[in-house]
Amino acid sequence: MKNSKRTPENRPSAAPAVKSAQTTGLPWWAPVGAAILALIAYFPALNGPFLFDDLNLPMLSQDGGSNYTAYLRRGVRALTNISLLADKDMWAANTTPYHLENFLLHVANALLVYFILKSLMERAGRAGQGVTVSAGFGAAVFLLHPLHTEAVAYIASRSEVLSVFFSLSALLVFLRRAEAAVSWARAIAVMALLGLGTLSKETAVAMVGVLVLTDWYFSSGFSLAGVARNWRLYVPLLAGGAAVGSFVYRLASREGTVGSALPFTPLDYLFTQFQVVWVYVRLFALPYGQNLDHGFAIVKAPGDALSWLGLVAIVAAVSAAFWWRKQYPLASLGLLTFFVLLTPTSSILPIEDPLVERRVYFASLGLLLIVCEFVSRWTLNTGRRAALGAVAAALALLTMFRSDLYASTQAMWVESVKANPQNYRAQFQLAFSYYEKGECSKSVEYFQAASRLRKPDYRLLVDWALALDCANDVPNAIARLQEATKVENKSNAWSTMGMIYGKRNQPELALDALNHALQLNRGDVMAYVYRGNVYFTTGQPARALEDFEQALRLDGTNPAAQQGRTAAMNALGRK
């Protein structure tokens, strides 16, 4: 009986890397032109303000300090936190350099995507100009797709672009080897890059699954021999991965955004993700209905009809990928890669926000492999090349429209509320954006709208009070603050109450509220500033000076405390 032979078109190569003389590189002007097109597309966002959770990040908050060692010791997202802290120290509130760094990392990631797609197509036996064009098109889609706007234009997404840079670098180092079995030197390089990726964002660990998949796919007969051959890499990764995962889970659970601290179960989250993954696919294929804050509702287990339909579709897609893995190796590998890279955020580990667009940034590598599977099979005539160029240009145009929203806090939240008026957080953020712009009546209107959607939390009540005070509705402002103290008895609500009483020339009520704030928190800088102001306006400059100096001992750069100290010293006749 004769041995049957598969052709390169339907059998992945067993070699670790395939170099073909027929495969050429991109002309120099192609990546340069793509980068310029991307810069034009993202240009509206380069001067965009801090947005949404940006200023809630400890290292970007006004009282966050510059303790690099503390972030390094903490471990979780240490590189991301240190990079943002360095930006704050260098650029303060000038957001353009923050955005520019994200953009440059994105361009670097697109270049890495090109080389990875090219390597994987060569491993699958593809050759010729079609490989270069397909990989170039895939990288252009990655670079210009509007679904990636959140990962690039949102400052807090530094974790995404930075971790993906290290993760893709690790994959490329792993793929671009001449030897069948990975050497110790290369294994250490891959592990180091994955470690840096994990220190940027913990989802980088999912790239280990992609390494295993590539070893399986490109071993003769889809055997596990390739995995076993690379034990130098996988044994240390397995040993370290479990410990790192356990540490990250415990820390995130304590902070209340991931894990057991959330008000829904892992099973609830899983049934929700059966729907969410297909929303991601639809947003990639047809990028409309994007939103910075989708407010996607959690589906309680055992799920609804859409969850079960989503599960059936996942099982069918994975089964099809396995069944046709020999005929369509890139598409098959791509689909599995997509699911593997989504696993940290779309499985049984609950996360406060079930649907976030920037999570597709990492996983889109798998979808791009599916695109390359079919583009690489085309006979690329002039018309088809023009069609690919038109798709890239259309994506760039959509990205430019999308990034324009990141140039304005109000524009982003107006769009978000319009897309989902039932989103409590979007209504809240829009209300606060109007308050920051001094449009206090509008701000109060949206705070009221948010409060009708669910019971207001402490933060909304305090901010709502500020807007009411700005709109000269003092009785309702005080009522909201009193309500806030019943939700959480924190110093901020009391100090804000004291500030409002002080401005309205009610010093006794102001001092009562401010003294109460300082009983709750002796480190409340603004309570000292507000009390100093009350003492100063009631003719007690010596007591005012004591409070301003205490505020400066806590925060030496506080401008209100500095101004108050100067005024008190002048009143006392001191220099």
C-alpha cells in the first residue's frame, strides 16, 4: 500500500520555519504610508483629555505621589503603572505625550503582527507575493480598525498596548527559529518577554496557549511531538504560571473589580460571555454600535436563549476548526487563537465589566489569521489589490470618526448615552463632564437621570451635590451630601458640606461639618483647607495659618493651601 502524500495547500509544514525564495518583503513605502494613514486617523485623539477611569488610576490622581518602588513591589501591572507614573512626572496634565506613546506602541504592534502572520503563512506552506500582501493587509486591518480605538486612544489602555507588544514579541521570537526544538537561550528570551507582558497586564499569560497551538498545528500529523520537544519552555512556564495566576486573582478580588468580590457568580459571567464573544466578532466584522461603556447586562445562570445559542455557536465553530484544520490551517488556528486569547476575560473569572472593546485588541490576532487564510488563496489581480486598499482606507476613515470622540469628554459620553440611555455609569459620567465645563443645570439634569436608573452610590451623590451647589440649589446640595453620609460615612462628603456652608457664610455649620470630616480622616487635605478658609473669613488668621500649613504638610503642592497660607501670613504681617 502506497503512502498518501498531502500537498502544501492542505498540510501544515512540520518544519519550525519555512523560508521561501518566492516570498518577498513589503516595499519600504507600504509600512511608512500605513503609519502616516494611522497617524491621520488617530490625530483627533492625540490632544484628548483624561477620560473615564484615567484619573482614577492611583498613579495619575492628584494625590498619587511618585513612589515607583511601591508599584514595582505590588507586582500587578507594574510596568504599565510605572510608565504612566513616569509620564505624569514628565508631562503632568499635558495628555499629548501619553497618547503619542500609546500610538507608537500600536504602530510597533502592527509591525509585529505583519511578521507573525507572514511566519505562520510560511509554516502553513504558503509562498509567493500572496503571503506578503496577505500579511500586509492583515497588519493594516490591525493598525486601522476602529475597534482598536479604545485600546489606543484611551490613556488607561496603556496596559493593553504595552502587554500586547511584549506578548507578540514573545510569539515572534518563538516562531522565527531555525531549530526544531527551542534552545535554552530562546526559551529564556520568550519567558522574559512573556514576563514583561504579564507585568504590563496579566492577560498576556494567554499567549502560552497560542505557543502550544502553533507547536501542535505545525507538527507532522498534528501530533503533540512539537509540544514535548519544547519542554525547556513549557515546564518553567507551567511552574510559574499557576503561582502568578493565584496571586493576581487574590489581589484583584480584594480590589473589587475581579473575582469573588463581585455580586455575580463565575457561572453567571460565563453565560454572559457566551453572548459577548459573538458581539466582539460582529464588531470586528461590522464595526458599528461601538461604545466606551456598553453597560452589557449580566445574564444569570442558567442563561437565556441567546446564551445557549452562543454556546452552541462556539461548540460548532471549534468543531469546524478541528474538522477542517488540514484544509484551512490558518483559519482553524486563528479561530482557536481568538478564543484562547479571550480566555482570561471571557470565561469563568468574573470581571465587573463583561464587555469591553479593548479586550479584542489582543484576541484580534486570531481573527486576522482567518482573514489571511482566504486572502492568501486569491489570485491577486489589480482589482482585488484595489479592493483591499479600499477596505483599509474605509477602516481608517471610521477610526478617524471614532477617535474624534476621544478629543472631548462630553462628546464621548453624549455618544455613549445615546447608544444606551439605560446605562447608569454613562449618564453619571456625562453629568460630571457638564459640571466640569460649568454647565451646571445640564449636569443636574443628567445626575437626576442617572439616579432614576438605580439607587445612587456615594460618589454620584457627592458629585451631584457639587453640581447642585454650582446651580445655586444649596438645600438640595446639602440633602444629597447628607444622603451620601448614610450610604458611606466618609470624610469627603462632610468636608464638601463644610465647604458649601462656608461659601454661604454659615461658619458654625461649616466648622461642625469640617470637624466631623477630620474626626473621620485626619489626612483629609481639603478639610484643613476649607476649615482654614472659614477661620480666615471669620477673622482668625492664626488658626487659619495652622490649618493651611497642616494641609501643606500632607500635600506640599496643593495650590489652595499655598494661596491660603500666603493670605494668612500677610494678614499676620509675616513674610
